[in-house]
Amino acid sequence: MAISRFKATCLAVVERVRRTRRPVRITRRGEPVAEVVPPSAPRGPDGWIGSMAGTLQVRGDIVGPVSRGRDWEALRR
């Protein structure tokens, strides 16, 4: 695309690149001077949620009680 045409339709070209994800090459007198490319894929969130995924190993019963009922003072009475 000629640089003069790009200058006149810049916002529309940027929107087209965003929508179609296809780059547009800008030329001056037939020589490439720039490219408008879509942004790279967004990275996942940098927050703490999910940051430990895949690091846990389950050993033993995770559903049953931690201790026997007779170990609890309230249950002895």
C-alpha cells in the first residue's frame, strides 16, 4: 500500500489488520518502508491464580478425616 494512501486511511487500515490478522506493507515509491502487523497473542494473566498449576502431588486420602474421632477431645465425652 502506498504511503500516501495509508496516511489517508490509517485508522481503517489498522482496524482491518486487527480484524483479519493479516499484515499490511507500506511502501514509498515501490520500496517497503514499514509493516502494520497484528499484535502477538496475549500472554496469560500474570496474577497468582493458577501460578502453581502442575506442582502439587497428592499422596494418600484427601477426602477422609485427618485424624481418628477418638483423638478429638470433644468426641470423647
